[in-house]
Amino acid sequence: MSFVNISQQKQVVSFKQAVLSPIGENRGIYFPKHIKKLDKDILSSKDFNAIAIETLYNLTSGELSKERLTGMVKRAFNFPLTVKSLTPKQHVLELFHGPTLAFKDFGARFLAECMTHFNHEKATIVTATSGDTGAAVAHAFHGKPNIDVVILYPKGKISKEQEQLFCTLGDNIHTLKVDGDFDDCQSLVKQAFNDEEVAQTLNLNSANSINVARLVAQVCYYTALPALMNVSNDSPIDRLIVPSGNFGNLTAAMIAKAMGAPINHLIAATNKNDTVPRFFISKQWRPKKTQRTLSNAMDVSQPNNFARILYYYQENLEQLFEDISATSINEIQTRRTIRQYAQQHYPVDPHTAVGLEVTSTLFRDKKSNDLVVATAHPAKFADVLEDVLQEPVKRPQSILDAMNKTSLSIPLANEFDDLKDYLLR
């Protein structure tokens, strides 16, 4: 039993249980019960797959054998992972070389491997997306036997490129455009899980970042940082800057740091949906209504994963403020950063721009060895870049192909009864 329900800490379950039933008692989500240090020889390995296998074996307490994990990792992480150095002290971790051009491919594809391994009956995955999760989940599960996927997304609040990548697949992938924002979509998903008739009839599961399979997969690229940067484990990243919306990526980085990854300090970079940065100042949790921004995948006012961070630091909250900082970047800064890096012939999407703004102007420190997480390919936000740069953006073939397909989405009112009727039909 290796995962604890952070809302009902007496409930401890296996990795399999946490994957198949990601919401526990008292609507709680799960977190690793124990986070053990990785051996230094593992952290200093130059083989990403080997590091990923050891990381996942550690976090799941050996529930999946190393032999089983070898095949799962090989199939799930079968695309490039690179670090680009813009200056000797400023680096970018490019996580957008997967099939849907966003970091969500890591978690979604490993989750699909876990579901295929663990699930032996008909199941329905219901998930909400603020942009990139939808495509990653849809492509990871497309054509998988015995699994239907229902994806909710906010109508008119994600880019056309994002929408077309997951709303054109059909088959076992069903997409609903909700008259609301991402938090509304997330609320509808939670209500579905809390409805006994829906949950039991459809054998519900979630592919959102609340599912621990996605979380542990994301830890792998952080424990592999020495290999990816081709440096020794004794050459730490002074500051790891993570563009943050629902805070799953930052939570994964926090876990990797606890496992011994050479990261001195984490910075969560949000857009003007700044619930967490304000919490770091006032120590009070005061979400506001979600605001629409250029970095729409981060338009989240009540990030689920921040509860995992608070759980981890519950016995030493002051250490949280030593290990992690949070800051908010506005739209003017985001546009300026997009232009700045385009002039340097390194196009960036608006989410990565939020992270780069931290090292470019806000907290500039020429002595600090900084790594910014690039979460999505710039072409996924071609409309934003073309508006900011006033020039065309080249799109990869995968996006061009998706743009020429017919959207299969169905409109949905922001009412749970309507979602329930749809799911039961």
C-alpha cells in the first residue's frame, strides 16, 4: 500500500487502486506515502529509460516489476526529450516533442499503459482539459479496447490547434465543449465521480493530473536532468522555473527534488490567475474567478495539485517557502517575452514565455543556473504568436493534418444534469 489519500490520511491504497479509483474517501486525491532517495549512481546515469524505470519502481513501491516497467517506459516515452541552452546559464527543458506537442504526452501515455495493464473490464474515462491534456489523453487512449474517453473543455477558450488535435479522432474518443471555463469543466467531472449512479454504471476513471499515474510519469524527466543536461549530479540547477496552471508539473518537480534530483529551488510561474502567488504572500487561500489569458492552458484558479504540495509540507510549512517560490506574469510581459525570443530565433509558446519572463527580466541573476520548462510547441498557439509577432507561424504536419479534419464535438451546457444524461446515454 503505497499511496495515501491526502484528505483522509487513514486511507492508504496500492498504486493499482489509486490509478483505477483516483478519487478517494472525502473526495481526496492520492500522494506517494513514502518518497525515497534514488541511489546516486542512478541519478548520474546517462540513460533516460533506466532512470525512468528506477524512478517509477521507487514511487510505486515495486508494485510494477522492473521487467514490466521496461516495456511500459519504452512504449510510453518513445519520443525525444531535449534541453536547449540559450546561454551558458539559461536552459530550456523541451517537453513538446511527443505526438501532441505538449508535456502532457508523458503522463497520458504512461496512464494509458497502466490502464491497459490494470483494467480488465469496460471503463469510461471522464476528464477536463484547459487545452493540452485533451489531446494527450485522446491520442494516448485512441483505439484502446474496453475504454471510452469523454473530454470536457471550455468552449471558445482553447486554441483552434489544441481543439482540432483531439476533437477529430472519433471512435472511442468523445468531446464536449462546455459553456463555461476550465474550473467549470473540472467541477462537472468531480460531480460525475460523486454521482453513485454514473460512477458505478460506467466504471468511471479520470485522466486529469489528479491520477497518480500521470504524476509519477512526470517525475521521470526531472530525475533525469543530469543526463539530459549532460552534467554531473554535483552541478545543480539553481532555479527550476515551471509554468503552472493545475500545478501537476510543479508537484512532480517537488517529488524529484525530494528523491535527490539536483534542484536547489523551484519557481511556479503563473499567469494572472494568481491564486498560488497570492497565497505565498498572504498565507491565505483566496481563489478568484478564472480569467482568460494568452496562456490558456494555465487559466486555472483552483489548482487541484497544490493540495498535494501542502500535504507534503504539512509538518514544516516554513520549508515550503524555502524550497518553492511563486510569481504571476501579466499579458504585457508575456507578449514582450514572445517577441524577445522570436528576435533571437527561438519561438516560444505563451506558457513557456511566462516561465522565461522570470529569468529574462523579473528575477534576472547572471550567476544563477536556470532551467525553464517549455511545456508546448509554439505552433499549438499559432494564432497567439501571429497576433503578437504579426507574421505567419510554421505549423508541423501533425497540426496541418488535424486542421483539415471535421470537429466532432458536441456542445454542453454548464449543468451536471446535462452531462449525466449524456454519459448514461
